[in-house]
Amino acid sequence: MENLIEKKVLFIQKDSPFVAEYIQFFKNKKWEVEHCISGASGLEKIATWEPDVIIVGQEVSGFNPFIVLKNISSVILSASQLLLFLADEDFLKKIERDHEKWEGVTSHIVKVPVNVEKLYEFCRGWNDETSRLHLSDVLYTFPKTKITEGSMTQSKKVVLVKEEIKKEEVKKELPVSSIDSNDVKALRQYLALKEKELSELQADFGRTQEQLNFTSKKALEMESEYKKLAEQQETLHKICELLSRENEELRERYSKDANSREQEVL
């Protein structure tokens, strides 16, 4: 019997009928499944749960999907993890209009609706060369006509600028144009949440340190008490030995006196 390898898949997407269908299908295939509706909780889940497959939808609470994908692909994602982005036709048109912004985070796009069985098979065999080629129709490819000569030239300029910045070891930041006010608000909320968690952890650490100090103090007191009891036991042992010797001497003396009296009587 073939051994089934269970994997872990994380969905980051608001509740929807098709997401519910996908989740149930993967569960039926004995995969471990987690579902986060917000970008912040999704990013945190990736770091702690380490899923094999991450599927991000176009409707994410808190952050817009670009920010989520950017954080995953540039900071969190490892070589052994698969990242998919589910987008409908309208959203794909939006990406095509601003494809330079999405460059680098759109290597694995799946156009929805998609056959859930094909999606599952792709996720299961994505790191196998034969399976990946056979199932490549699952991934969406932008029409080449959408990329004009002008945009290609602009892309080359962007690459050159990025290489120059890297040489000078200047810290890169996202363009202001790529972050809207909702993203900034969501990022601030996420940072505030992390600061609160850090504060709580520091408070827990302080309480634990106090308890450890108290326990150490008690241990020292108990050690001192143990030494005192050990000394008392040693003293009592010596007294017992002394009394035992005195008792033995008294017995010998009594025996001699008794023998002497018997001789006198005789």
C-alpha cells in the first residue's frame, strides 16, 4: 500500500463558497488545513505553522493582497514552500494594468474559478518536474501582447536601479505609491498588536523572574535548614554512641560486682 504523505496548506482569504470547497477538498485528501481571513494573522501563521503550501486570495482582511504577497515572497517564503495567488478575471486585468508593481509576486497565479482537483494535484506535485510540467495549465500566464516595448525598457531601468542600490548597500523600501492609506493603517495596527504582545511577554518574563528569585531564595533557606538538621543528627548520633559506651561500662561494672558478691557468699 502506498504511503500517503500528509502536507500542510494555509488559506489566506475571506470566507467564500469556493474557498470553503477548496478547504473541504484538501481535508478529504488528509491534508492539514488552516484558514486565516486577515493578512496579519496569515503572516504570523506562516512563521509559526510553516505550511508546505500557501494559497492567498484576492480578498484579504486588513492588508491588500499585494502587501501580503510581498511580505511572504520577500521575507517569509522558503524554497520548499509553494505560494499561489487566486484571482478572478477582473483582478487579473487590474494586475495587467500595473504589472510592474506586481512583478516578483505573481509567478504562481491561478485564475478562479479553477477545478479544485487540478489545483490539489498541482499543489501535491509542484516540486516534481514531471508533474509540474503536466499540470502547468493550472497557472495563469499573462498575454505577451500586454507587455509593450516601452514597459520592457522601463523594467530594465528598474532592474539597473535596484542593482545599483544593492551595490551601495542602501536599504530598499516599498514605493509610497504602492501603499495606500488602508495599508498604512493596517500596518500600524499590526505593529501595535506586536508591541502589545511584546509588552505582555516582557511582563510575563518579569513575573517569571520574580518567581525564580523567590524559588531560589527558598531553596537556599531549605539548604541551610537541611545543613542544620544534618548537624543536629550528627550530634545526636555522637550522644547515642557516648551513651552506648557508658551503658556498656555500667553493665561490665555491674557484672563484676555481682561476681564479687557471689564469691563472698561462698
